Amino acid sequence: MNKDLVWKRLNLYQSADMTQKLLNRCYKNIQIDNHEIKSYDNCYPFIYFLQHGEMYYSQAEHAPIPIKPVLLFYGLIHLIKACLLSVDPDYPESTSVLAHGVSSRKKKKQHYQFMNDEIKIQKMGLCTHFSKKMFHVEHLEGEKIIMKDLFYQIPELDDCFTFNNECNIIHILKNNIEYAIPLSILDQYHLTLDSFTRLLKDKNAISIQTINYNKDYIIIKSTNEDTPLLPFRFHLTKNSFCLPNKQAKYMYYPELIIHYLLLYNLSMIARYETEWWCELIKTTPTNDYPFISTFLSITAEKTPYLIFKYLQSKL
């Protein structure tokens, strides 16, 4: 689905009547008192968050790279706030959830590389709040994360990794309810077939009917055509599903969290590390630039798509 179609689909929510019905349904499902009143109260804030988010993305499309991260980050924040209203009718209940909820290194070291940079998730703020409310992901506070580890979880960066003789994903062949996963994944994950099957079952990634294998693939037949859940990810540009090339705890982070954290750090650098940021863009001295520029192109399309899919799941 291209970005123009995604925004057209998101624009369908810019109707007070439709949005009120959506929010009312969401609130009833989570047993909110006075759900109908709250759905009326929140339908216009919901619409305005989507409108503001789209404006930031629209400006980012035509903006030079130096300011793209700032525009995309604030655009994503507004889209996330719209989604939050579908699960948290009292948002923002306090000022503590308005902060970004992430911190970065204040002073960049000599020979700084973005790929090796680190951020820390704070106890309070938007990051932990939307992670918990939207995805039921908890205990993120205090987590220190390296940027390259986040890049590994972006499927569409596969060409960048391949160019650098690395691999971040394993492509999956999917045909209706059948999945063909390269058998080599067992070596990559250091698992037996039984252990790998348990991993998928424990995470409810696929509703497994049968599982077999041949010399090249693990063949899984699902009980339905539902979209597979984490650790599976969707490669937007190749319209296919994939798995991370190696096991890591971030493989279970919903992709909106991954994009939020990367955009946070890039936006902070664009605002407060002007000298390094401009040198990176003008002289491209390291591998950082191709990864960052490619990621900015990806996130401009992928995050609205992820927001659309999230809201679609509420219908």
C-alpha cells in the first residue's frame, strides 16, 4: 500500500460521526464508564491529532534532510496520540505523559557514530505510556538501547545491511495459510525445530495447524489467514513477511516503538548537535549517512502505515 493510499484511508477518520462510533466501540470493549460521552468528547481531539500529524509528514516530504527528523518525529507523536485516544480516553491524564520519555547522551564523544549511540528510556513520558496502553509492553524504563540494534529491526533496511555484508532479516514465503521459513533459521537462532516451534507458539505468532520440513524450508500451515504477530515483521516495500536474522529482545518490540526511538534520537541530534549533523550530511564520512537517509525515507511511509493498521484493528 503506497503512502498516498494510506493517507486517504486515514482521512476516512476525519469525520466526527465515524470517529465517535469508532471510539465508542473501543471504549465499550475495554469497559469504560460513560463510554458514549467520552467518545463524543474525544472525537475532535482524535481528528485534530491526525490532521496535525499529516501536516508534519507533508512538510517533511518536501523538507531538506537536516530538518526531516524533527518534522517526522513530531508528526509521529501526533499520530500516536490519536491512537492513544482509542485506548486511553483520559489522555493526557497528567503532564508526566507529555514528555518524550527518552533521554540521549548530552555530549557526543570524539569519533562519534550514530550506529553506536545509546538512548535510555525514562520511567515517565509518552514512550512508556503508549507502549503500555497500545501494545501492553511494560518494564521499558531504564532500558539502554544501541541504535544499530534498532536498525536491525527495520525490515526495509535490508539492502543497506546487505551492502555492508550483513543481514538483518530472513524472508518468509507466505501463501494464504502456509508459511515457508528457510531451514537455516534454526542455525541462526541456535534452536532445534521443536524449540523454534515452541517459540512461535509461546508468542502466539501464528496459530499453527501442522508443521513439517524439507531440506530447505520449515513448512507451517496455519489455522487461519490472520496477519502473523511478532517476531514476524512486514516488509512494506517488498510486500512480504520476514523474521529477524538473529534472536534479540528487540525482536519483540512493536515497530512503532522502534521508529519512535530512532526518530527521537535523530531529532535531538538535528536540533542540538548541529555541527556533527551538518558534517554527516555534507561529507558522509561513515556508514551512518546511508542508513539514516534510507531510514528517513522508510519511516515517512512505514509509520503512517503502522498507524493505519493499528486503527484498522479497532474497527
